[in-house]
Amino acid sequence: MTSKNSNLPDAEELLITLAQKLKPLLQKNTALVGIQSGGVWLMQRLLVLLDSTITAHAIPHGTLDVSFYRDDYAQRGLKTENRPSQITFDVENKHIILIDDVFYTGRTTRAAMNELFDYGRPASIALLALVNRGGRELPITPQITAADIQLTAAQNLQLLQNTDGTLRLELKLAPPSTHQAQHTHE
Amino acid sequence: MNNPQLDADGRLRHLLSTEGLPKKILNQILDTAESFVGVAEREVKKVPLLRGKTVCNLFFENSTRTRTTFEIAAKRLSADVISLNVNTSSQSKGETILDTVDNLIAMHADMFVVRHSQSGAAHFIAKHVPEHIHVINAGDGRHSHPTQGLLDMFTIRKYKPDLHNLRVAIVGDVLHSRVARSEIHALTTLGVPEVRVIAPKTLLPAQVEKLGVQVFHDMKAGLKDVDVVMMLRLQNERMNGAMLPSVQEYFKTYGLTQEKLNLAKPDAIVLHPGPMNRGVEIDSSVADGKQSVILPQVTYGIAIRMAVMAMLAGGQISGNQS
């Protein structure tokens, strides 16, 4: 049920924009945290693009799988495939930049923040998303995005990874029962 | 025949036995447990998965380790936990099991962890409870102890990731051991090609080879070139019957000493479900030695129990979703 993606922005171009916007924010006490799985793909690409800056500031990074912290866990349950969260650095007093692919309701971000605080007390948390697709349900919004698109609840924007590691956006029709919280990741 | 452990969509509804659980579900439990191992290393050792749920530990038979690890697992998932030692409470006043269960359901329990000396007790309770309530078997008679079997699989997989290339020996009182049955079913389902049991004839069930194992009565032959040695507890009360001549005799023949362990592969690991009888089935130098993974088993037991409770409480959605 994939519609023609002709008017969707190109994920690879957005990635470059995102890297440019992120670069000035990186400093000594910053840490990057990607949310599984699209946010982790983005982070890995950003690490390569910003390699010199990241290395110069010795910026640590980690990943979060927020499924244990989601508010809709009782309805949705666990994914069959869990990827453990890996935060190997000390969260205490870090300026954390959370990385997600598509920002929608804000519930994933809330879950990610709750999980982060179980590792320690960060100095600040900022949110970076490739695309803000509109439709937030919480007082949360990304500080850094490469594109803003208004989509309806029946539409489901996903970031997908090609076999060569490049990324692409795809618009699908959301399954009727889960469209509220459904976004991204495949 | 329908499997009472699975719901109509093939998802885990109760955990009663490793027998009859498809490989996919076993692997899913092991993979989910992997995510929970890290929780213990955080500053806050809790995730909010079971927030607001009540887990009842119903122990009709004594246990310290199993009950404690179930309690810790439930608490790390943010559940409320009630542990009932039923021996000392209502049963001694004559209440039936199902009355006890019904009373706890009336108090809005969401999950039961059941240990009982009678085989089938957890099945019996699982058949009785309404649909939204889940039952985990924490050991029933000689029948099954699935979370022990699963934590053993998890431990083996941690040290020997390629299960399809392993030779595993289970040593000791297989006849009375629910742990051995759970291990054998899990090992064969997960595709371990060679599972051996080593025990005197009096401590082996009739036709044990039908479970897909090779039978040895001699430690030297049985331990040769194995990758994993799974010891079983010799229950002292068995000594009173005519099954074994004496503890000393048993240790000499079937006790795991370093000398016997040297017949296994040099990197073989040693497991024991606890509690250990040092100097009966296992020598202290082996139990505390560098091939022993007995304490990691206990740690991994918490992650396995967290995984099982999380899967039961939330169901599992097939496919990959965010």
C-alpha cells in the first residue's frame, strides 16, 4: 500500500542538512543517543559525516530501545526482536542529543527520556529528528529537524535502510488500530 | 491437541513447561532476556513494564533461590509482589488450591508464579484462571521447571553461542529431576545435536532415550569431549531408599571432580541448578573453579524471569514495529 513517493524529500539530502545543523551544537560535554532503530541508523551516518568534530570533542554515543518504557506497552506488547539499550558512558551532567527518525506524537521521546533518567541525571536533553511529520500529543517538539511535513493520522511515514546502508523515506497507509502511535522503523 | 501455554495466535499465555514450546518462542524468551541483563547495571535497576500489576508467588513447596529471583525479577519490572508460603498458611487450615487462587484473583492478582510438589499443579491452576491471568510454573513435582531450563539455555548460549555444534552432558539424578526434563526438552528443541545423560540405572527414568538423549552409566565415557556439563542435585532423601549404596560411593562414581572434568573439552563449562551438595554430586574445587558458571546462572535467572513475565504481561506482536 505504498503510495508514490515523488513529493517526499530525499532522506540522504535531509541527512546532510541535519549534519550541518548538528555540527555547531557539538561540544565537549555532548553525547549522542539514537533511538532504535531508525534513530540508530541516523546516528551511525551522522557519526561518519561529523567524524572530525566528533573525534575532536571525544563525543560518546549510545542507543536506546524504548519498548520497555512505552505507555502503550500493555496493548502492543514486546517486539519479537529486541535490541538491548547500550549506554556505556556516564549520563550524569551530559548534554544529551536524542536522535529519532520521524517525530510524530512525542510518546517515543517521552519513553526515551524516562529511560535516560534511569541511567543518571543529564545536564540537558535536546531532540533531533530527520522529519517532523506533525501530530504531536505531548508538549514535546524537536529542536533540530531537516524537514517539516504535515501528514494525516492515516498516513505513516517510515525511514527505511537500503541494503547499501543508505536511507530512504516511505509513505504508507497506517494500520487503522495502531496509527496513533505508529511511526517509523522497519 | 491445543497447547495450553499458547493463545489462539500462538503467543505465550502461560509458561508451564519447555516441552511443546516452539523453537521460535524459546529463542524469543532468550533474546528478550538479553535486553534485561543490562537493566541490573543501571543506576535505577527498574523498568516500568509491569507497573500497576500484581504478581503472586504461590509456593506450596520450599524454595529460596527460585522465589527470590522471581521476586527480584517482578520488582525490577515495577510490579507489586506478594509471596505466599502456602505450607504455613491457608493450606494447613484445609483450603484447596483453587480456593486460594480464587481469593487472590478476587484481590486482583494478575500473575501467579506457582511451585508445588505435585506434578501438574501449575497446569491445573492455568486451566482454572480467567483469560487475563497468567501462570508461570516455578517447579511442579518431577515434571517441569521451565525457567530453570531456560536460564540454563541462556547461560550456555552466553558462553557457547553456537548451539548447533555442542555436546552436552546432564549428570546425576535424572529420575527425580524436573530440571533435567526441562533442560532436555529445551536443548533438543533449540537444535543441540548431542545430549547425553550420565547416571546409574536406578536414577534414570525408563526409556529415557526416547527423549532424544544418549545414555551413559560411566562418567569417563560420558564426559569425553563434551562442551557443557550440567550437574543435577542429588536429593538427600533419595538416599533413604534402596537407590544408592552411600553418599561416598555416589561421589566416587558420579561426583564431578577436576580429574573427571578434564575428560571434557578443555574449555567446557559446568552448570548446577543449586542448591549444591558439595562433596556429593560436585567437588568444591570444581564448583568454585574457573570452568564453573554456577553463579552467572543465578544472575541470568533474573533476566530470564523478567523476560517471561514481560512477554506474558504484554503479549508479543509479531513483525517489527516501533
